[in-house]
Amino acid sequence: MADIDPAVRSVDPAFRADVLAGLAAPIPAIPARWFYDHRGSELFEEITRLPEYYPTRTETALLERYSGEIAAQVGSGEAVIEFGSGSSAKTPILLRAVQPAAYVPVDISGDFLRESAAGLQSAFPGLPILPVEADFTRTFELPGAVRDVAKLGFFPGSTIGNFVARSAVDLLRAMKETLGEGARLVIGMDRIKDVDILIRAYDDAAGVTAAFNLNLLHRINAELDGDIPVDAFRHKAIWNDALSRIEMHLEAVRDVAFPVSGRRFAFRQGETIHTENSHKYGHRDSRILLRAAGWGVVAEWTDEQQWFSILLAEAEPARFAP
């Protein structure tokens, strides 16, 4: 029997299914969660440090300014569960403020998750850190050690904006189910603002966001036996005013055909693969979204320019509508 390449053996079947279905769809699209292989995670961390990318520095400043108020609301001794933890760059601000019983980072990129967890462990040597490699948009199990501990969810970065309204509500409901009734959630949401500011944030002058978007094609080639000529596509960011979102696409710059996992796909010049949405919310929008998923807003903090909000929400008991 021939040996099987370990890299091929370890391919996530959901990744293959999403890519093949997405490339064949009438409006081609691939879910944004597949950006985050190790290289994609590294590139995203570079994006967060770009001068054009305001969300990270604005949210970080809000956490530094208001973490004491957040701690006063939630108390101490809870387990902090971070959904899509990435590098956990903002996490120490919250951990120092709330003094949790444990920290559970959840991320789809296993190597990056373990590196980040190890770095945090050295900064918080007495804190139990229990990383979970999982796609947080799907059902996953929390470690047994925190199952009976009160929980504080942490979902920064306006990652909720990557989901259309229906999927965002489903995700927030799943978080409520995971954390349990009475749990709290600290969530970052990006606000609607000048379109030029938004476009620059998702199409930076240095081309890091372009590299991040195009890395998805490199990942498909590496993991799914693809032969996509990456130079046949370019990064494109647009503002969709009707849906209040920035959209990222990979646009074919020439007619191109290529195989992926034994299937052949073709794109004409100008056709795109839709790779990400980043929805922006007004003041009422964010509250309606949370309420639809069973979360009541307890407090909200925003910057002077009203560019970004951090909200504290509580998982409410189910109610019968009148």
C-alpha cells in the first residue's frame, strides 16, 4: 500500500467541501473562516498593526480605558472563553481586569493557537489556560474543568461583522448555548463611518490585506491539490451601502481555468470569488442583533469619534413572546 502524504491526510474535509461548493456556486464565495491557516493568521496580525486599520487600535484603547468598568460589572472568578482568539493580543487587558478562574482560547488555527496560549501562559503563570482547537462557528465542547464555572465570553475585533444577519444571530445563539444562561459576553462591533476610511482599512497601501486575501488561494493549492495561478487574481474591496458592509473579493484579471481536488473551474476576466463581509452597525442595529439571539445589552462603551463599540451583554432566559 502506498504511503499517504501526512499533509493530504490532515486536510479538513469541511475546508474541501466549502471550497468545492463555493467555487461552483452561481455567485462564487468561500467562507472567511478559511483565511486562517498559520500564514493567514500571521498576515492578519500584520493587518491589525497597519495605520489604515483603525479597528484594533480603537478597540484596544477602549479596553484599556474601560476594562475597570467591565470588571465592576462582571466581578471576578469567571472562566473567560475567547471565540476566535488569534494572537490573543487584547486578551491580557481583560484578564488583568477580571482576574478569571481560567482562560479558554478557541481558534481554528491550531499551531497559531498553541503559540499564542504559550505566550500568555508565561505572562499569567498562575492562570489555567486551556486552548481548544475548533471552528467556533460550529458546535464544540468546552473543557470539563470550566463546565461548572460561571462564564464570560470574549468576542473582540468586530468578527461578528463577518457574518450576514441570519448567521450572526445563529452564532450568537450558539454562544449563548455554549456559555449558558446568565453568562456575560464582551463583544466588539464596528460602527458605520465615512466610506473612504472603510475602504482604506480593507485595501491598505502596503498591500498586506491583498496578501491576506490571496493567501487563501495559496492555501487551496497547498492543501487541496489545487493549481490556481494566483497572479490571475487581484484583491478587491468595495463598500456595499445597501447591506452596510465592506466586501472583499478575489477578482480574475484574465480568463483563467484551474483544477482543485480533481475538479476543474473557470473564471472570466472580471468575475470574482467573494471571500469576506465586514458589516458595520449603527447604535440600534447592534442591540437588535444581540436581542434577536437572546442577549440583553447591559452596558456599551464607544470612542469619541463613534467609530467602534464594546458591548457587555447577558444571556437572558427564554421568554414567551406576547
